Amino acid sequence: MKTKLKSIKTLKTFLFWSYDPASPMSKLTIRITGNQLPDKSDSWSHSGLGFELSDGELVYYENLFSTGFQGPKPVAKLIEFGRTTGRVEIQYVDFIYPKESEQIRQKCQSWVGRRGYYGWQLVSMWAFERFGRFVGTHLPRSPGKGVCSEDVARLVFPWVDLRDSIRSGFDEVNPNSAWRQWMKILAERDAAAKRNLYEHGMRKTPE
């Protein structure tokens, strides 16, 4: 078994966002932090990350209010939740390569059972969105504990920076601010690719 585990490599990293319509906490999270984009696509209450492995398995990790940081879990469980109960969006990070993906997965595994969920931070994040960000106050660091979106932001940095100009600390990143930042990153990469094509004469005019 140990030999098999060592032989399994991490190929790709993906991020996921989800929403549970049955949870009052989920609805409050969206009300306070979401629906700021024109298409209202920033309407999530939870986030996590996962990996595609060399044996074909897809697994994910997440930090939950009830249990803390957990995983690996089969992605089929996440997809089933999206199909029957709530909403789920999975986005591959194509610019995190296998070597880096393996590093992130190993760090995830080291957090399982050791990194807890910080409920007070969740309340503090809501207060930050309502008041703190307008007066320049920021959330203090919480070593050893976190919330779902903070952990994702910490794990994928520096390859992906899910912080923004307002939420400059990892502790302030919420699922919807992370989604907005991710959309911005994808848009910037797409624009850069189009400029590169144009500069090399493959397009007559930029779109």
C-alpha cells in the first residue's frame, strides 16, 4: 500500500465553489459578501480545492465549520451535492503545474486533523465587509485556524493570489471575493494571450 501511495503523482489542481440553499449561514454569506458582479455569479458560500491524480482519481480538501480541515474526499461526492442539493463550480488552474500541485496536495494532507475552523473569524469577516473595509481596519492573523476561503488562498499562493486591493490579508478572503479575483485573473490572462497573438501577427486587430 505504501508503495502504491508513493507512486501516485499529482497532475493538476482545481478550485471549487459551492452554495447550500438549505443553510441560513450560506444565505447570509451571499447577502453580505456576494452579488457584486454584473452577472451576480459571485453567489457562493463555500470554497475548497482539489487535485487530479496520476491514477485517474479526483479528490478534494475543504475546511468545514463542524470538522475543520478535511480530505481527501472523492470529487464524486461534490458533484452529487451540486446535482441534488446545491450549486457547485469547479475550475481547473492550468498554470499550476504537476510539481507545484504535488507541493500543495502534500500541504493539504499535513493540515488534515490539525487545522481547525475559526468560527469567530467568519463573524469578523462579515463585520469587515459591512464596516471594517470602509474605515481601514483589518483582521488579525489566526495561526492554526482558518475558514474555507482563507485556506484556499493560502494554499495556492504564490501561484494564484486570491487577495485583492481591499482584502489584502488572507484572513479577509471570502468565497465571493475569491471568485471575483479569480474571474479577474482569468480575464487578464485571456487579454494577455490575445495581445500576444496580435503582436505576433496572428490577429489583424485585437478583440
